[in-house]
Amino acid sequence: MTNQFPSQDSEKVSGICSRLRFLREKHFGSRGKRKFADALGLPLSTYVNYEADRVPPSDVLVKVSEITGCDLNWLMTGQGALPIPRCSDPELSEILVRMEKIISSQPKAKQAVTALMNLLSTHGDSNSLSGKDIGAFIPPDTRVIPILGRVAAGEPAPWVGQDAALLATLASKVSHLSADAVKHNDAVDVLKSGKDLPEGFLEIIELCEPVTMGELSVDSFVVTGEYEAAGELFAVKLTGDSMEPVLKEGDYVIADTGAVVKDGATVLAELDSRVGAVCKLYFQESAHISLKSHNAAYEPIVVWKSQIKWIVTVIGAIRQ
């Protein structure tokens, strides 16, 4: 038996996006954006754009077809049919076949089956935290810090110098999400800090769906002990080896938007002459600013102060 997918007669872009969303919901569920993105080998933010209003490149469409078993022609044009994917588990396959026959012969049974699946997905896991607030398993007196991106690989904070209050709003929204919105959480270690980040409870939480405020779309947060900051806090993930051996690729640095930038401090900065942010050591040299690396293989970046779009002080670093 073949399931005929609804054909889309709308404009090509919205049609492909809607079919992509249809497949994701069918195979990974309504909260499955991150799982589908991981299966495709894509960053969550990139996949979200594909579902919204951007046509994926051909290699991604082919991979979608391979993962979901859908007809590539249907995915691209809305024409054609998709065979029901085969199941490698014989017992599960038998259950699916029986369920399909019941629904086909008794259309009203669809509602009952759907209700059963919803019940099982909510209560089937004895360890499930579904229905509880994130706050229920985050200890009191903790601070939630948004992870905004990667330095040296993209602009982590387009709002800097405009409205840092968005960070506080993002962090507060997390406490109102249900626990099943969390993909997983990992413990991390404090590496370096000017005023010592709180030790003990410290972890990184990844969400199934990003939390969005204005231009910011965030799917990961650092949760740490209560910390008195001069401004708002955010974190970014390091790329490259310019700060080795002190900081390594994959480490997270936490910045304070209100901290005073001092000589010798580790900073995040964006320059007029470069795309994206950098993580460096800050030194005031006469009329110039010198941004230096721990790694001696990298030459200092020397700029006029006016060439710095924004700069914030790093108050600590953590490693998974």
C-alpha cells in the first residue's frame, strides 16, 4: 500500500519548505527539529531556515529523501507518492501493518490511535520529565547564560551595543519551558576566570527548539551558580587554536557586557576589517589597540580604537 502525500500547488520555495516540515513532523515529531538537523548533519539554525523560507541545496534534499524514504520528485515538486518506509524490527513492522489496516478499514479509529500515541509519548518513559518546568530540575540560586554562537566563525552577538537586555529576557524564558524541551545536558568544568565562576553545579543545556528574541535565536545555555555580573552574560564557543594552550577549540568563554576592559584581559571583539568576532588578549598601546594570541604562531592584530565595532571582557571559560 502506498501513502499519497498531499500535493503542493503553491510557489516552489514555500512548497518545498512545507513538505520538508511535513516530513520532519512525520518522522521526528513536532519537537524534532534538532533531531532531524542532526540526522542531516546540519546546524539547527540552518535547518530552521530551510523549513521557514529557504530551499535546501540539492545534496540536502537527496539526504532528506534517503533518511525519510520519500520520493525525491515529490519533495521537489509535490507530485508522486511515498512508499511507507520499511521497518528493520519484524515485531514493530507487524504492529505498524496491523495499525494501518485498522485505520484503513475504520477511519474513526485514527483519532483513537492518535490519542494512544500521544499518551504513550507523554507517559511511556518512566524517567521522563515531561510536563515539569526546567526550573524543577535546575537548582535554585543559579544563573542561565545564553550561548550565542562561535567566535572566529560568525558574529555571536549582533545586538551588542544596542540592547543587551535581550540576554536577560532570553534567560528568563528558559524557566518557562517544559522539561521535554531539553535535548540533553552535559556537566562542564571551570577552566579560567578573573573573579572565579561558581564551581560545583555547572552544565550546558541544549534545547530541542531554539528560543527566539528579536534577532537572537538561541538553542543552548550555560547554567551555573549565582554570579554577580556588571552587565548581562553570554557565552560563545571557540574555534581555532590561536588561544592555545590556555584555551582550546571547543571551549566556551563567558563574557560580561558591563565589565571594564583592562590591559591584559581576555576579550571578545568584532573589527571593521574582519567578518565575525575574535577572542584575544587586549593591550592598549599608545593610540592603537593590540589584540594578541596566546599562540605565538599568530601575529598580533593592531587596530585603531575606532576600528573596533564592539568589545566585551571574558570573565571565565569552561570545557565539556
